[in-house]
Amino acid sequence: MKFWNPHYIWFVMLPGLVIGLWAQWKLHSAYGKYSKVPIESGMTGAEVARRILDQAGLNNMPVEEVEGQLSDHYDPTKRALFLSSDNFNGRTIAAVGVAAHEAGHALQHQAAWGLFNLRMALVPAAQFSSMAWGFIIMLGFIFHALFAKFLLIAVIIFSITTLFQLITLPVEYDASARAKQQLFRLGLVREDERSGVSKVLNAAALTYVAALVTSILELLYWISRAQNNRN
């Protein structure tokens, strides 16, 4: 019944760590490179986001500056864009790409895109799942006789986290696709800057791929444990 058994280390922890570090390296490598490449238009990330939102009729949606690195996000509850200082004020390919990506989420919300709405609806359940499943497994180890029942409950709860990650992936890729479409349609990015924008956004998407793979590995491991305890 050991929690930290060799199977968990080799089939969950180690692959998850390697994939996560690789995705973070790709992101910081691409972002670091293109955050030093000025955008020909001279616009800041905030100005680009504002232009995209205004063209979509979202004139009243605020674009605000927040602290932190790569802390950029769209808040659907506040209907507002939040850009990290580097991207809010930055006049680089990276800043423009990230800002446009967050604006892409606003466009998804405006269009009431199904997967975006589903992801938004799952947020409370995913937050509960991420906090509760590990606690329930620990209870199973404490109350040894009820381990199988606690483990089954934990697997069901953790599956919500995996489902959330699964839905998040196409939502993020779609936001990037919308971002690139608007950047080029509105003439905010030149043709020779297209590759840099794509590399930054693709690298950012890899972090979501890594999160999904790690979540799937975790889920499969505990499903296997649950099946073994039934035999």
C-alpha cells in the first residue's frame, strides 16, 4: 500500500517532471528570444489587444496590467484582459503574440463557443477536484480497511481534473488560431513576423499538452491501483 512506490515514480513522477520541464524550457526559450525582437508596428501588447477587442465590438472590455511574468489571462467573470507588465508595455513579437492570444479568449467568450463555455462551467469542479482527490487517497491509507472505496472515489474526482485539462487544450489552441487570424487580418503583424508569433504561441500551448499528459498518467496509475485492489 505504499504511496511512493517505484511504479509511481517511474511511470508518473519522472515522465511528468521531464515533460513539464521540457515544455517550460520551450516556452521560456521562445518567449525569451522573441521578447527581444521589436515588432515593426511599434505597438505595445496592450495596444494590440485593444485594437483586436475594438474591432470585435468589445470596446468596453478593459485591458489591465498585472504583476508577474507570463501572468497574462482573460477573466471571463470580470470580462477583462489582464497582461503582465512585460507584455502590457512590450513592443515585441512575444508581447504582441501573448496579448493577442488573451484577446482570442475574449473572442471565444463573445461567440459563446461551446468548448470555452464548457471549460468555464467546469472551473469550480476542477478546483475542487485538484484539492480533494489527494486528501481522499491519504484518508484511504489512514483507514486501511476502506482503502479500495476511498481510492475509487479519488479516481472519480481526479477524472474531473483530467477532463478539464482535455477541454483546456483545444480552447488554448483555438485562442491562438483566433489571435493569429486577427493579427494578420488587421495588419498588426507583418508576414516576416508570422513565424515568431507562431513559435511563441505554439511553445505556450505545449505547457497545456504537458499538463494533460501528466494528468492522464496520474489518472491511469490510480485506475490501475483501483483495479489491482479489486482483484
